[in-house]
Amino acid sequence: MAVEQVKGLNGLEKVLLKDSTGCSAEVYLYGGHVTSWKNEKGEELLFLSNKALFEPPKAIRGGIPICFPQFSNLGPLVAHGFARNRIWSIDTDPQIAPTPNSSGSFVDLILKPSEEDSKIWPHSFEYRLRVEVGPGGILTLTSRIRNTNPDGKSFSFTFAYHTYFSVSDISEVRVEGLETLDYLDNLQERKRLTEQGDAITFEGELDRIYLQAPRKIAILDHEKNRTFVVIKDGLPDAVVWNPWDKKAKAMSDFGDEEYKHMVCVEAGAIEDPVTLKPSEEWTGRLQLSLLPNTHVGGSLDLPNAL
């Protein structure tokens, strides 16, 4: 178990986390951004574009960008807010105890608004983020956002962990756990529809916000014979996104063919913004794990697998 702060790309500071089994993660202070998560074999589990720019103020393409205080363009700010474009600090007073008896490693980061931030979003806040690699290589991100407004005013925000998973071939991927749910289709001006399939599969561009999604979601990668399990707390919604070929070619920091090897499944609080009164705190937690595929009738048996 180890925590090490080193220089990353373009001299940006990053923190390396490693658990006792050799599983690891790396977190850039720029954006509070997890850019790598590897299993004990050293296999990369997150997608990071080969064209990703580590050049502030450009956001890093891939890994786990943090969307705060606004998801997408659902509000007056730039798409996905400003947290992913800011330099975070190591939190020396995280006000949260370490996980008892953990064999993993973690880092605590904190973001407070700059004068520039206060001009575009006139609220005072403390955003504390813990990133932990725990037993079995489980990656946990815990966000705690507190309203520190001195004027007694509440504020509201939307949020997402914009997680990019590395997959062998998007046409062989299934996302399970979102069946029968209502979703907002971003390709149809957020028209509200209902999921009809027994799983989400990919044959073209897909960009949906699933509403009131269950706590557990599975991403089955048949070619690699493994399953990612997403567990979320305090995050009622889930976004599923793949840009497909045309949109991939339109992004300067994304390879033309890279859409084949990634899928975003994002835990978020999107449809109903979170509102905090002064001194109130919100917690949103994401836990990612990797399992060998467990099939029951062709689909993952989530309760038994977990």
C-alpha cells in the first residue's frame, strides 16, 4: 500500500495510489481527475484518449472527469461546469476517518472557489474528494460538497462522475441494470422515452440520461470476458454515452477510431438538482469493481456476483 505524489504529463502534479495486491490508480490535481485504474495484472481499466491534452484549461479526455456544478449544458455555465478545469489541493484536514482496517490507499483533495469561479457561479463551497483503491482493486470516489455561503443563501447544482471505461469492442458490450427505466434522449432534444431492451447495446451514437437508476449497474465486455460493476450512492441518475464515428472525428482530442474501445457509464444527480442550505453537506459516492463474467441465462446475476 503506497501513496506517492509525482510530476505527471506537462509537469502537472499527480498522486499514485497502490494497494497491497498491486492494483493502482492515478489522480491528477488538475481537475481532481482520475486518469488510470489498473488491476493486479497491470491492465488499464479506464479509457484515456491517445489525443488527450494535459494542458489547462482544456479538460482531460478520458478517465473520470468530475462534472460540477453543472452537468452538460443544463444551465448557464460552460458544459460540465468548472471543477474539471481547476487545480485542486491536497486536503490536509479531510474531516473524515480512514476506512477501518483497509489494505488500500487513498488521497484526499479539496477544491474551493477562486475569484474567477465566484464571478461565474456566485457561491461559496468546499468540495472534498477522496479517491481510494481498496481490497480487490475496488476504486471508490467519495465527493462531499458543503455550502459555505456567508450570506445565508442556498445553492443548487447538478453533478456526474463522467467515467470512461476501457472495452475491447463497443459492439460486444452490454450495459445491464437500466431495463424498463425512463430516460432523456440527448439525441432527440432530451425527449423522455422508456428503455425497451433487456440490456443496452451499441450500434450507433448513444447519449441518454437514465432516471432513478438502480444502485448497481453492470457493463459486460464479452470479448475480454469481464464485467465492470458500478455502485452509486446519492446519485439517482445514470448517463450512457458513446459518440460513434462522426462525433469522434469531430473531437480534436479524441481519435477517429477510439469510440470502439470506450463506453461512458456515468453516475450523476442530473434531473433533479441538489440544493444545499448554508452549512449543509451532500455526499455522492461511486464504487467501481471488476468481475469475471457470471452468466445466468445469458445475463449477469448481479445479486450473486456481488
